[in-house]
Amino acid sequence: MQVAGVEILWAVVGGSAILLILAIGYVVVLVQSHRRVMQAQQAKLEEVRTSEEKFRGIFDNSLAGIMKFSVDTWAISDANEAIMDLCGCSSLEDLQSCMSKLPRSSLESIHDSVTKYGFIAEYEIRTTRKDGGELWMLFSAKKMENGPSAQAVVVDITKRKQFEEKIKEQRALLDQTQDAIMVVDYDGTVTFWNAGAEMMYGWSRDEMTGRVLEELLYGGARRKDFQEAMEDIHRFKEWNGEHYHTRKDGKEILVESRWRTVAKAFNGKLQILIVNSDITEKKRLESQFIRAQKMESVALLTGGMAHDLQNILAPIAMSIHLLEPKVHDEPGLAILKAVGESAQSGLDLVKNILTYGRGIAGERAAVNVIHVVDQVLSLVERGLPESVHLERKLSGQTPSVLGDVNQLKQVFLNLCVNARDAMPAGGVLTVAIANIDADEGLLEYNPHADRGPYVVTSVADTGTGIREEDVDRIFEPFFTTREQGSGTGLGLSIAQGIVKSHKGFITVQSVVGEGTTFRVYLPALVEPVS
Amino acid sequence: MSAILRSPGSTKQVITMAIPIFGQIHLASFLIPASAGVTKFRTLNKAMRILAVLCLFACLDVILQVLLSMRNVKNYFISDYYRVIETSFLCAVFYYSVAPKGVRDVLRGLGIIFAVIWGADVIWFNSHDQISSGMAMISRAFVLAMSLIALQATLRDERSNLVERPIFWVAMGAILYSSGTLLLVGLSNQLLALGQSYFVAAWHINWTLLIIANLFYTKGMLCKSQA
């Protein structure tokens, strides 16, 4: 080989080698760079894997059930042990079957919410476990970013729901009672209000919850009662007593109230349990009973006194007749006449008192009340001033009553005369007869009366009316609203005595300025009389 | 064994010489990627299928050249036509192996430019009486450029391990072969002018790198990941 040839050869080989080395070097640099990138990526992947493992651990060990499902088809692609246990399932297929039993409405709600808003939160579903047991689940789900899948978190709230059901049942029981049961905070804010309270006060549960009891039930001066009771509850932890409360319609009722402090279950905060019983009616009946007893005592007393007076006055009246033939001068005869009239007047008064005191037995026979009233009205009509118009409503068939005609005439006459006197400026006197069957409501106010048909005679005037405070006293003997000396105050007492002796009763209804209506209830005989 | 030595460079005369044992090994090495391509053809992706076809063409090229030289027929035209096939096919292999549209456009552009240059060479400059060493060098430069572009694009894709990707091996083979033979084919006329012994000595570089390239192509086609 020539020297020049060798040099060219080496130049070619060297040049090729340099190019090759450059190319390889470039490739090595590229590959190294790529390796670094790959290593970084590997580290990142490792980090993701670690993170995934961590979350997988959370997923697997979570006490809440977690599953991944398709929003459209409800196909479950992954689920943890907790949800399997919750549904009593051992495989994804079982769980799929269990989920397919969810109510259609629930499935639709979940689908709609997740599709529309991307999530659904704390949706309560009632379903059954694989073994048929009841299962309440609290279902929350969020749509995943990629695809139609969603991840759901399911919590078993069966025990909570059962507890709530029990509370509902207990609340329903509380609602069964007629007593008003309420729970208030120490500042008086109502937190519980049962159905009994709704009925008693007219305020609904929604209206009362969160409101202050004092503001609604204790009007005006009554607030002091509330504050006193609160002071007692602070000191003694309980209070019992009677309060006047204002209903929603403004009517006042009297309640027997029992207050106790109770501790709230979840935080031990003190509250007040209040149980109120409406005793308005009870109190009214009590006072009616006391009044009846009082009147009975008065009747006994006056009866005894009247009997003694009769024994005193009778000899005087009889002596007048014996003395008359022996007295011949005019002044003497006049004195005797005056004494005789006074004695007779005294005897009449005594007779009335006796009638009130024990009633007059008289002779009982079947009496047609229409005839009796008709006769009385014929008599009354003559004595009525022109300004008073008499209206009769006596048509129709009415059963007979067992009674004394004369005594009944006295009752109706008394009532008619009172009505006339109550209309000094004129008006309408209406007398009507009707037949009724005494119901519970009516007998409640007249506990001595029997059930059954009654003939009701009402005597109504459009006169001055009776003041409320006088209404309760008008049947008391010697009570009169007339001027001194113009009435004995025995008329209504005697009328009530007569009616009572006929096993009936009288009611009165009066509005000052509008008039008064007396109703005489007499027990009817079974066979009607035309 | 004697045969006409196919040179990537231009030769003005037919050189009949005995092929050394390493040259024979290099000839045999063409069968490796060709047989791998045929046997694995169904599992290959589009790019590797194109490479498999190219390998078959390479075998055909070698066979034709040997046969023609044995009959003392000039075989330069075969090399001229094979060159455009090889460059175009490699361009297609890289084109279908990379994802970025910009890179694909560049590869396509290079392919078109090469085709135009080759066409001009065939029409106006090449008489087919001699091998065009200039065109051979341009071909190597284009393949080298395309390989580097494809490799760089592949490295940017961080989805999977590099050695598991077919394009990496193909690009590596092409880079090694093109860079190592760029100067060799450019100066092949000068080497022949020095004498046969000089040429054969230098031509060992070509054989070595071809064997390596064929092995790399084979590895590319045998990669499991054909995505």
C-alpha cells in the first residue's frame, strides 16, 4: 500500500468513526434525557401508586359503604367490604341484585340529580337487605369527571330511622292526650307542642315552635303569672298551679299547669316540660255545684223560717174574722181590715217561700204544654203595653209532660211578666215551643237532668238584658235587679223550684242591650198529644 | 465466493472480486429482518409492515445484484432505484411511527424533497453507467435526518419504555448505518481509485454497520409492543 492511500483510508475510517461517534453521542444524550424524564415519570407513577394504595386502603377499610357505579345502567364496577356487609351481600353480583331492588322513584331521583347537578347528597332510601331485613341507607353520590360513572358513599341509618320511628310513635301517643304538652327552653322558647296543645289553644305546632310562650299565651297583666312561675322553676325545678291563658281566638281559658325541668338528651341543656289541663269547664261546674248547694241551704233555712212565720201569722188571720163581729166603730174595723190584709200578705209570702223551698208536689197529670202556654199568653196579652208585640210560635205536635197545670202556669206567667218588665221602651216578646232530645252538651250543664226527649218552652224578649255578673245570681231567692220594694226576688227562684220538681231545668241566655231568652226544659211523655 | 461488489458510491467500471467472509455474512444478514418480517407480519403495526416489505426488497436487491454481476451485467441501476425505495420506505416507516402532526409534516416534506432530487438526478445527471456517489450521500443524509427527527419525536412521547418501542430500534439502526457510511459512500470513488485492497478494507465499515442495522430492524419487528 502507498503512503497516500493509507492516509486516505485512515481519513475515511476516521471521518466515518467521528460521524458515527457524533451520532451515537447525540443518541446517547437523547436517551439519557429521556431516561431522566422516564425516571421522573416513574417517581410520579410511584407516587400515584402509593397514593392509590393509600386511598385503596381507605376505600377498603372505610366503615361507610363505597361503590362505583354507572349512573345510566346502575352497573356496579367496584364496591368495598362495608357496603357488602351493609347489604348482606358477598359478591358484586349480589350487591347488584340488592341495588336493583331499590324503589324506582329513588333510582330516578338519584339519576336525575347526579345527571343534572353532578351529585346527590344524603338521600334517604328504604330497601331490604339480601336476607330480607329492613335497611335504611343514607345515599350520597358524585359523578366522576370521566365517563358516566359515579362514586357513592352509603351509610347505614337503619337504627337511627328505627329510633326516629319510635320517637314518632311516642309523639303520636303524646298527641293522643287531651292535655296540652309543651317543652320550652329556659327563655320560654317553645321547642315542642303536641296535638292536645294545638286543640286547646288553636295555635298549630309550626306556629308555636320557636316562639316565646309568654308572648302568646300570657296577655297583658297575665305575664306576671308566667314570670312568677319561671322564678319558681329556677329555684325549685318544678311548679304547679293555675293560670289563665289566652287562646288564638282571644278567648281566655283557665288551665291547671304542671311544670318540670328536664334535661335535653343530646347536650344536657335544661328545658321545661309543661303539661296543661283545661279546667275552665270544671271550674264552672264546680261553682255551679257550690251555688246549687248554697241555694239548697237557703231553701232549707227559708223553708224553716217560713213555716214558723206561717204558724205565727195563721192565728192572726183567723183572729181577725173572730174579732170583726165584736168591733162596731168604723176606725176599729179599718184597723182590723189592715191587720187582716197584712197577715194575708204575709201568709202569701210564706206560701211562696215554701214553694221555693220544697216545691209543691201538686197533682201530676199529663199536661199539654201548648194549652198551658196558650192560656197564660191570653192572660199576659191583656196586660202588655202597646209598645210590646207578642209573637207566638206554638204550632206543631208536642208531647205531653207530666206536671201540675197551675204550677206550670205560674212558671210561664212569671217569665212573661219578667220579659215584659225588661222592655220598658217596648219590643218583641216571643214565646215558642219545641221538642228536643237532650244531648251530652246540654246535660253537662244540668247534671241532675235525665237523658231523653224534652219539651222546650222559650220566652225571649228584646229588652235590656241581664249583666253577666247578675246572670249567675238571678235564681237566688230574694235577688232582684228591680228597685227596692218593687219585687220580692222570689219569682225566678220559685219558677226554678217548680221546674226542678217537674224534673226539668231552666237555662238563660242574655246579652246586655239585646235581650234575654229563658228556656224551660220539661221531660216529655213518650206519646205525643196533638 | 466471488461477486460484483455493490457499492453505495459510484464506480465507473465493473469490479469483479472475491467477497470476503465478512461480506458474505453481511449478505446473509439481510435474511434475518426479512424472515422476521414475514413470520411476524400479521402482528406488526403499519410502520413495521412497511419495514418488513423494505427488508424483502433489500433481499431482492441483493439477489438481483449478485445474479447480474455473475453474468457480468452492470447492476448500478438497481442500486439507483433501490435507493429511492429504501429512503421512501424508511420515510413512511418514520411517518407512521410518530404521532405529532408537525413532525409528520416535516417527514413528508423531506420525503418529497428527496424524491424530487432523486428524480432530477435520474433524469438529468445519472447515466446509469456508473453509481452516483453524490446521490448515495444525499440519501444517507436524508435518512439520517429523518431518523434523528423520528427518534427525537419518539423520546418526547413518555408513554412507555423506549426499548420496548419498535421505532427506537429502527431509528437507531438507521442512524448508525447512515452516519457511519455517510463519508464512506461520499469518498467511495476515491477509495476505488486507490485500489481494491483499500476499498475492501474500508468497506468493512459498511458491512459491519449494515449487519448492525439489520439486527436493529429485526429487533424492532420483534418488539411486543406494536402500538
